Amino acid sequence: MSGSTARSMVRSPFVLIVGACLTWFITAFLVWPNVNVLMATFFPDGSFSGRAAEKLFSSQRAMKALGNSFLLAVALSITVNLVGIFVVLVTHYFRIRGSRILFLGYASTFIYGGIVLAAGYKFIYGDKGIVTSLLVKVFPALDPGWFSGFFAVLVVMTFATTTNHMLFVANALKGVDYQTIEAARNLGASTWTILRRIVLPMLKPTLFAVTILSFLTGLGALSAPQVLGGRDFQTITPMILTFTNSPTSRDLAALLAVILGVATILMLAVMSRLEKGGTYFSVSKVSSALEKQDITSPVANVVVHAVAYLLFAVYTLPVVLIVLYSFADGAAIQTGQLSLGSLTVDNYVRVLTQQSGLRPFVVSVVYSALAALIAVGGLLFVARLLQKYRNWVATVFEYLLHIPWILPSALLALGLIISYDHPNPLVGGAVLTGTTVILLIAFVTVKIPFTLRMLKASFASVNSSLEEAASIMGAKTLYVFRRILLPLVLPAAAAIAALNFNSLLDDYDTAIFLAHPLVQPLGLVIKANTDGAEGVEGVANTFVYTVLLMVITGVTMYLVYGRSRQKGPGSKRLPAVPPAAVPPPAVSSVSGEDSKLPAAPVR
Amino acid sequence: MIRLDNIEVSFGDFTAIPHLDLHVQPGEFFTLLGPSGCGKTTALRTLAGFIQPSAGTVHVDGKDVTRLPSDKRQVGMVFQNYALFPSMSVWENIAFGLRVRKEKPADSDRLVRDIARRVELSDDQLSKNVAELSGGQQQRVAVARALVLRPKILLLDEPLSNLDAKLRHQLRQQLKDLQSQFGITTVYVTHDQDEALAMSDRVAVFNKGVVEQVGTPQEIYDHSATEFVCNFIGDSSALTPEFVAELNRLSGAGLSTDASSYLRVEKASLTPAADGGTAVGLPGTVVSRTYHGLHSRYLVRSHGADIRLLVREDGGPQPEPGSPATVYLQPEHILQYHHAARNAVEREDQAVPLP
């Protein structure tokens, strides 16, 4: 292939311009901030110092938070797998009555997650929550604060992160060759034996991958411990946030962020190691589609049905209550008593017409839209070049662009704060900390790995003969890009931008570090409302925000996935998003780790 | 050994097999042959117990197994893609059924090694992962896995269809050898007529869920019972009524001119047989010639019929397109079918013969 050597890249002005911009961006926003964090931790005064470590080990709070984070990570890996595998089997493997409806219920976490989900659970099960108020009336002995601490955080995060299973494990299950199941049955294996000996072993690589993702989600958790953890259960990321806010303990924040980053990198390294360990998929060329299995034992069948519907209730209750109470008046929200008469659209009118209600929404929409467009627009060129040139220069750039994928967002945010709180030549001598620009930069940065992978995949799916045909007829690089490639990739690019927009809309984890005090996006306002700062009106506003977010996310997901699924196989258009790299839903995790999921190399 | 009586299979509104009777003799290599979607795999899966027929009965070795699950029928199956369990080693794959039956580990190991030796898998290969084996070795693992449970019959569902042509030829022979070595009653499904003719003791030709003919490979080739069988098996030229009438005039044979008439390509010739025989020659014109190395394919037009025939490239005369030629054939080689009946003229009694 012509033009694939490093030297040939230098000859193209197009490559040189894109390369220069890219080098500046990577240096200024991906490499330098993180190097700065390391320096702040270990070389605070220019020479090596272990003081941060000493401070950390002597701080009981910090050590407890570290322990809690690892406890949460381990516990979450177990609970998410239990619930996640069950949910996938019930919707995709066993013949269960009403599995379509069950699926919709379990999929409700596709359209709301993160801070929104944590807030929703708090408003319903928290000490002043709707369900708690009702329960206290029935059982006066019940502690109103029953839903808090480790238990509450674990429950909420478990249900919020089964989306990984719904995406990746369900997909892997579809890849299991049904003939192997028939063969096992022909050899006399029971339903349980087939599941245990044939099906689950084939899912092992995917299960490893989602387990590690769950572990990382637990490790980096921010919003769920903040909202529901209470005094007794705090974890690393909220601690980083606390330490960041006072200049004297910034080195401590930096060290914690470094620990988090190292743990994340280690786990991801383990994951890619396991990935290489071997795929268990199809040794055959033709395979037949999976058919649903009957549970032969009547007792087991009843038990599985019961558990399935119980979980369905757990998944859907918050959604149903949030939608209902978004129409309720203040009194109803406070007492939990809802009557038909107390349903109005006043809350919606207030949020959509009053400046204070609408502002956070507008701020989030503007930030998310800008970040989504900048990320996709910029990376269109980069992805194209990385896909075309396969040499060491391209490989180095590609690895560097994956930095936001391997580092927790808290570390990236902290890096940006300490790198640009004084005039810096890298950005023309400007101070960025405390301005509105820094959050936009972080938003763009966080979305780079996902956007890059998806765009590269869609460029790769373009038939290379088209490009060769155009250049044989004399078209120049830019012309080919503009007239041939861009129109083909555009649907995918639009879909990726929409997914980015979705996931940034309710962002909390990045904004809490970087947002301008007067330009607060939605995530921060929702979090403030869970603290009871704005009273009942704040709670009502949050319900309305949540419903609006669910509608926006639902519509986007439908536009991106739903329609492309309806298109018949005869359709010649490129799929909006390459199916091999199904991205996770916009707001799929409580901790903000969602920026990693799409990039997760899960087959 | 196997009896399918009055079998009917439907999926919802769609009837895949309206009515099927089949009898397979002990030790026989029996093939279900037909184009894709003709119901042959459905018939096999009904026999295996993966599909419940909506009517009719299945007997294996005199026992009614219609309502029994697949593992209680004493049938072994080799799947189209072998369906080897990718997460297990070769040994574990073969031992799977034994372990499910809770055989003693020592017995399992002995049986596995025994069957592995008989299908020529080495001890070294037993410890490998199935993905490390070649296509042929995978096939032998699949056969061993099915046979280690000592089934009464072996079912093979297009086991050669996803291999390249050369390997397919090689494995076809291996499979046939294994079958005769074990002497096991085998039902084989394929859409490849070449495979069916070369391997089978008897063949059932399927079309749209109906068995058109059951017979030895030679019977179904030389005496195709229906027009479908005639067209599906081998290569033949359709004859025009004028051609048949001319043939009648020259030879005195009383062939019908209303029926569809066919002539196999290898039954026509451009040179008269050495001993004269009963062949008659009809004049025609060479339309085209395609060179294949071993032979050339000719298209000769005679009395409105395009007769295709093969001429060996043995150095003999090779007429060029446009030149006149004489087509020699024997009237008794003509295959004739009436449209309404869809069956061979005068041979209706031969359709679906029951042994």
C-alpha cells in the first residue's frame, strides 16, 4: 500500500497540518497535565519527596476511603455478575414468559444513570424519600436512613452497571453456536449442565472483561458514594475532590489520583492479557442462531420467573415513580401521598419557563453539544489518517489519544486544574482554571477514545476501491475526503456525536472538579438538590430534569440503534454505528467510568 | 432399523414436510439429498429428536421413539459445523457424553482413547484445544464424540459443506471408510449430488418436503423417477417434440411426443458406437464448443433441441461451431415425464419404493 511509511506522511501537507494540531493538543491537554500531577505528588519542590505518601498513610480518613473503594470494587464485581448474568439469561437464553417486557425493564438503565440514577434512588428510598415515607407509616420502627452507606451504594451501582452485561454478555451469548447446545443435549446433558459446562465457559472472556469494568467502576465511584454513602462510607474519588478544594492537601489528592490511575492501568493490562489468552468463539464457519431453552424443572421454572419479575420491579420502580412524581405538587412529593388531583404540569412549566430552572439545562446542552461536535469534527481527520497510515508514528499518536481511556476522570481533571491555574505558554499564556473553557476541554478530552475508535471503525468499513477509483481519476486527498469518504462516514459520525452529547448531558464527575461557579451544568444542580438545598421545589425540578434527560436519551438511542435495526439486510447504507463495537449507552454508569466502556476491547 | 411413518412437520402455518415415509435398513449408508430448503435437514432433525413431528411415528430398532428426547433415542449426530465445544480440549469433547452419564473416570478414559485410536486421533491430539485441529481432524473428533456412546444410528448433517473442494473429497472417503469400519447405520444429509452418488447405499431425493424417489445411486441416476430428480441429478438436455418424433421415425421406438423428454449428456455422442448397436444418428449443427482439457462440451442443435454432449479430448476429430454434425443416441436412454403426474412415464410404481 502506498503512503504507509512514516517518511511518506511528511510529504503530505494535509498530514502535516493535522499532525501539528494533534501534537499540540496531546501535549497540552493529555500529557502535560498528567505529568504535572506526578510532579506535584513526588517532586513538590523540584526534588523527590515522600511527604504526600506519609501524609496519606497518617490520614485515617484517606486510608479508610482507599479500603472502602477496593471493598466496593470487589463487592460490585460479584453482585453485578450475579444480577447481570441472571438478567441476560432470562432475557436471551431461557424461555421466560413476557421476556420482551422484562427486557425493557432491565434496559431502563440505558436511558438514565450516573448522578441522575443515584439522585433518583435517594429521592425514593432515601431518608425523606417517597417509599421510605410510606414504609415508615406502615412500620414506625423503621430507621428513615435505612437506605444509605455501603449497602445503598452497592445496590444502586449494581443495578446501574448491568448495562455492560446487557450489551456485551448478551452479544456474546448470541454468538454461541446453537449446534453445540444441541450436540450436548444429544449427548445427554441437562439444561443446567449445558449452561454450566458449555455456555458459560464460552462467555468467559466477555465475563472477565465486564468483571474488570465493574471493578473499575466501583474503584472510581464518585456520585453514588457522595449521594448515598453518608458519613461512614466514603471512597477515593470523593476524597480526591475534597482534598483538591484546599491548596494545602492538593498533593494528597494527587497521590490518591495516582493510586487510582495505577490500579486502573493494572486492571486494564490484566484484561488485555486475558483477551489475548484465547477466544473461545466458533471454531466453525457456519453456526446456527441460538434458540431459547426451556427450564425443564417446574420448581426451578417458577423460582426463575419469580426472581425475574422481582428484579423487573426493582429496575422499573424508580423510573415509574420519577415520571409520576414529576407531575406531582410539593405536598405530594413531601408526604409521598399521590392522588390524581395532585397531578399537574406545573413543574414542567416552571422548569421550562423560569430562568433558574432552565439555566442548568441550557448550560449542559451547550457544553455537551460543543464538546460532541468538536470531538467528532476534529477526530474525523485524525481517525482518517490513523486508518490510512499504519506505521510507528501513527501508533504512537493512537496510544497517546487513549490516555483518557486508561486514566480516571478525577486524575485528568486534577491535572488540568494544577497545570493551568497559572499563565502557561502551552495555551498562549492564559490562565484556564476557573474559566468556562476548562470544562469544555475536559469534556472533549474525555470523549476522544470512544470517538476515535468508532470513527476509525467506520472509515475502515468504507470500501477502499472507492478511494482508489477517485484518485485514479485525479482527485486530490482533500477532495476525496470531502466528496467520497465524508458522505459515507457522516451517518456514523452523527450517531457518535449524538451518543457523546447524551453522555455529557448529565455529567457530574468531570464538572464537579472543573465547572465555573456561575455556569453550573445539570449534574451539579441535581447533586445539590439531593442535599436538600433547594427544598421541595429542587426535588421536583430534579424529577423533571430526569424525565427530560430520559426522553432525550431514549430518542437518541432510538435514532442511533432502533432505526438501523429496522432497516432490512438489503439496505446498502453503512450502519450508523459499527455493530462490532457497540458503544455503551450514554449514561450507563454511576461513576463516570462510562468514557471507558466503549473503548473496552470486549468482543 | 429406522422407520418414519406418516411424518408431518409444520412450523406455525408453514408445513415443511406434509407426509413422509422412510425405511432405512441396518448397516446402510442412507442419504437424504435435495436442494436447500427441501426438508431434508428437517427430516434428519425429526429423526434426531430436535423437532417434534405434528403427526406420524419414528421407530428406531423396532422401538417407538417419537416422544423420546434426543439423548434417549440412541442416535449419535455429527453437526454441519461439528459443534465441537470450543472451551474444552479434544479429550473433554469426546468424554462429554460419558461424563454426563457419570461413567467411572477410568472407564471414560479407556473408552475415549479406544475410540480415538479407531478414528486415528493420536494421544497428543487428545490434549489439544479443538481450535488447533485441522478441518479433517475436527471431523474425526465429532465422529468419535458421537460414536463413543455406542449409538444405534449415526446422523450426519452436511458435515462436508463448509470445507474447500479438495478437503471435501478427501474427507468424503474418510467418512465412508469410518462408516464401513464401524458398520453403523448412517443417515447422511447433503445437497451435493456427487457426494450422495459416491457414498450412499441408497438415496432419498427430497423436493419441497416430499420424497421424489428412493433408490440406489444408479437407480436414481439412470432411471430418475420424476422430472425433478432427472433435472437435479446429473446433467441432461431437454428434447423437443420434433426431435422425439424424428427419433421415433428413424428407430421405430414408440416414444410419446407429449411428455417432457430428456437425454443425459454422456448418453449422446458425435461418433457412432464401434459395434453399431441400436444407436441412431440425427443430423444437426454445432452451436458452440467449450474446451475443458479432459473433454470438450458441445452444444448441437438438432430439430429444435439443443443437445449438450461431451467429447473426450483424445486426439479424435473435433468439429468447430457452425459445422454440421450427427448426434448418436439410443432411444431407450430417453427419460420421459408427463407434466400432470410429475412421474416417469410407465414407471409410476417406482416412486418411493418401500423395502
